[in-house]
Amino acid sequence: MYAIVKAGGRQEKVAVGDTLTVDRLSSATGATVTFPAILLVDGTKVTTDPKVLSGIKVTAEVLDETKGPKIHILRYKNKTGYRRRQGFRSQNTRVLITAINGAK
């Protein structure tokens, strides 16, 4: 059994026992968080009905805070001496999927 959940503006495929990296959550390490299910697949049965999916919760445990890869942003214009350098590194949270509740 697996589910498609909405996590941090993206949709992720998860099953019980999976480790997932999502955008930073404000929960502390060891806390339990829930994600809304968008689709549920149980063998050959696929559930997409929003009324049924509203009762299904995917729970996860926060493992730790991590950082994504560094992205280098360089702006350059020819013949004018214009150069700008900027960097970015995303803040992420690793979670362990513990249960998919409400599935029949």
C-alpha cells in the first residue's frame, strides 16, 4: 500500500517505512506530523474520492533538520562591468513515514 501526499508544495509517493525529505517544517525532532493524502493505492484498489481521502491521514515522525545543496546564482552583463553573485541553500526536514491511517 502506498499514498500520494501533499508535502511542501509538492506531491510525494510514500509507503510505511519510507524516509522523505520535505521543505522545512516547524516541528521539533521526534514530533509527529500528518500529511493530507491525495491518492491511495491498496493492491489493485485506487482511491481518489476527496470525501474518502479526507478521513485518511499519513503520519510521520520528524528525524532531523538538513540543508539542501548550495545553488550559485551569477548575473553578468557583457561590456558593462555588471556582475552580481548570490547563493541559496534550502532548509529541509527529513521525516519517517510511520502509518497510513483510515485505509480499509
